[in-house]
Amino acid sequence: MRDISPFCLSPLYFLVFLLYNKDMEGLTKIVVASGNAHKIAEIADILQGIEVLSMRDAGYDVDIEENGSSFAENALIKAKAVAEALGVPALADDSGLCVDALGDAPGIYSARFSGGDDADNRALLLKKLQDADDRRARFECAVCLYLPGGQTIFGHGATYGRITKEERGERGFGYDSLFLSDDLKKTFAEATEDEKNAVSHRFRALQDLRSKL
């Protein structure tokens, strides 16, 4: 089994709380709050060897307003809310797509870029870039570990690529079929889960967080 950090992220309504063993040396379980089954599955794949439960399965079902001005602020808002409500260490993350030619938009508004669903978001992105020569883009992720005493630890990660001119691949979700990864030389939707997770912004953010623990 590959060495993997016990943490992970999501663009919208995604928060995770951590339950450590009594020695605080290892993670035994995480509970993921997300309305996106794809994201829960992705987290479970990244966190192999760790029990992953949905927030509802843990008995906590609350919508938290993400009104921050950055990925890190949104992650903090969610982590703090969960930690203070449950009295446990809490991990939250926020992520999105940043496109150079659009001034890093859609950014924190990635999930609600068009006001519609994922397909609407992709269609709007292609429309805005239809005459663009510069198609560079990156996925960014911020994770925040909030301890009951108020201590916070942040992790950041990014993965770079370009926006294609048409959708490619059948896997993934969100903007995956439009994001041509510099690392993989294929879109995230063309990649296997293992390939994507090995270079994803989520995985890198969690590696960064673990290095600070």
C-alpha cells in the first residue's frame, strides 16, 4: 500500500473531521461531508487503509456557508464549525479551477460558475475561452486542520495543465474532462483514479499538511 496522507479536499460543501487514536499517532477514521458521491469515492481511494464515512453516516448534517474570499478562508470556516460543534479535530478543504486567461477565475466559485450543473460550468468555460490562445490553468486546493483548542494548520497544493478545446474522457467529474494535466499528458477524465490521485491538487495539499504535523 502506498504511503498516503490521512487527509483530503473538495471544491464545495466538503469537510472532513478526523478521529485520532488516543496516542494521536495515527488516523483510524474520517467522516466526509459532501453532497458529491464522486468526491467521497475519490477520498476513499486516496485514503486507502482508512475507514471513510459520509457525514450523514456520522450523524452530522449541517450546511455551512462558505463566504470566505479564498480557498484557505473557506477551509478554515468549515473546519472551525465542525471542530467547535463536535469537539474533535476537524479537517476541511476547499478547491477549484484557476484559469490564467480569466484572471484565475472561476476560482472559489468553480462549483457555481454558471449557476447550473457541472456540464453547464464546462460549457461556460469553453465559451469564455473560445478565442483564447493562452489556455493555461491549475487546480488549487487548501486544507485546514482545526484543533479543539483553536490551533490551525494549513496545507496547500496545486496541479498544472491546460484547458482543452473539447471534452475528452469519460471518468472524473467537474472540469476533469477539460483539464489536460502537464504531469499525465492526458485529461483527468482520461486518467485512471490512481493516476489522477497521484498528481492531484488534493493529494499534494494533504502531503503539505502532513509535513507540518
